[in-house]
Amino acid sequence: MFGIEFVPSDPALKIGYLSKLAEDVGFETVWITDHYNNRDVYSTLAVLSMLTNRIRLGTGVTNPYTRSPVITASSIASINELSGGRAILGIGPGDKATFDAMGIAWEKPLTRVRESVSVIRALLRKERVTQGGMNAQLSFSAGNIPIYMGAQGPKMLELAGEIADGVLINASHPEDFRAAIPLIRNGIQRAGRKPEDVRICAYTSFSIDRDRSKAASEAKKVVAFIAAGSPDAVLERHGISIQERDAISKAISKGDFAGAMNSVTDRMLDVFSVTGTPEDCRARVDELLKTGVNQIVVGSPIGPDKERSIRLIGKNIL
């Protein structure tokens, strides 16, 4: 499977046009990010449900802090109804920095995700939920909606193996999946499940163009932020120094985005993105699939020209 991510920083109709193009060239899933400063994820998915015919529609990803699991269940069930059964719920612990900006406490993420998935599944089955002070039930049938978890840390990866239908891992390098997949399988084994019960998705930062330098330049805009937020263990795995990361982080905190991009090395581009010509990107995709990944998600920035890049992917990779 191949999926594509769109950030609803653009109007929903533009996202709809790009999603229809993605559907036409062969993508199977479109994921829409959920951040408070962009267009609402469910409003955008509702528009996409009307402008597309076959492509699956997912939240990539929502969280249990900004929306209660009851509202999330109702919202994704509505998208499933509108789209004729094409919805996927992507949910994860979210980003502490974003919650800090919103004045929301980021408490017990592992517990919150586990409990939220349990509540959402029950509500989607039209069961009444009374745990945690709730007394809630949907008044309409939701249909079968897969739940994918966004996961990064070891405990969250194991939890995803226990309870999720799929795992969305923000990574672009095979070594990260060689480290993550055994943890997911630990969770699968602990829950008495089978490996084929859980889809593993490489949620990549992707930038493709026939001009390798243009693809790289566009990727640096995203890679700078990925590198700045990468934990020490990931940096050590890939031979990137903490000082390099901290220099980028410092530049971003000052609003010096040009300086941050200029500090992105070729090694960082290789580690934190799928970048280059169609041939370059095809080679990395093949490497990722060999690790046990089931779905490649083409994430931001996609390329210097999204429409052209989608067509290139459709012609040369899908």
C-alpha cells in the first residue's frame, strides 16, 4: 500500500484536488494531519469524501487530549458514513510542544492512548461506555473502521502491537524500522495476536523531483524540524551529533529558519527523509519494504511542486 499525507494549511478544495490526483495515480490512502493552527481535520476529510471515490481517508494523526474519545468516535464514524466506508482513524499521543502552546497538560500519554482506543472501539460497535465517569453511546452504526496508532517510543510501539490495526511510524530510514518492528512484535506476541494483524507504515518525509538539488532543498525545510526534535538515541543510531541537533534547534527557536536549513547536512537528509530523483526514491522505498513495512506514506513536503511530484510518484514508484 501507498499513502500520502496532506497538511490542511491549504484550503480544503485544494487538498481535495490533490487527493483526487493521488487517487487517480494509484495511492490507496490519504492522511490528513490534525493541528489546531490548520484547517479542521474532519471538515477537510468530509470534503475529500465528496471529491474522491476509492481512496481511504485517515486522520494522520489525531490525539486524545484536544478531543475526547467520544467526539473522536462520532467524528470518524461520520466520515465513514459520508465516504461509504473508507475511513481510518489514526491516533497517537500527540506533541507536547503543541499542547504547551494550547495550555493543555500532556499527562500519562501511554495510558491515555490505551484507554481512548478502548473507548473508541466500544463506541464504534455502538456499545454504551460507562467507564471513567462516561455514560455515552453513538446513536448510529459506524461500520468497520481500522484504528492505526502513531508511535515512536519503545512503550508506545509495543502498545501499538497489542491493540492497533496498524502503526504509523514517523521515520524514513531502514535502520529505524529494524529497531521499531521487533518492539511492535513484542506487543503482538504479548496480546496473542498474529504479525499480519498489524500493518506497519513508514510515515516518511518525502521529496521527489527530477532535479535532485531541488528535491533536497525542499526536504531541508522539513528535515530541520525533524532533526531538531530527534531524541539522543536516534541521533546515536545514525551517527549525528547532539551538537548538530542543538544548533538547528537553537536557530529554529530564534526564528532563523534559513540558518536551520543551512545546518541540515547530507547525512540528515539521508536519515530523516526519502529525497531525490524518482530513481533515488524508488531505491529507498525498496529498502524500507524489505524491513517488513507494509505501507509507505509520502509525507511532507512531497516535493517542490506537489502536483508534479504526485505524478512522478504515480509513474515511477507506485
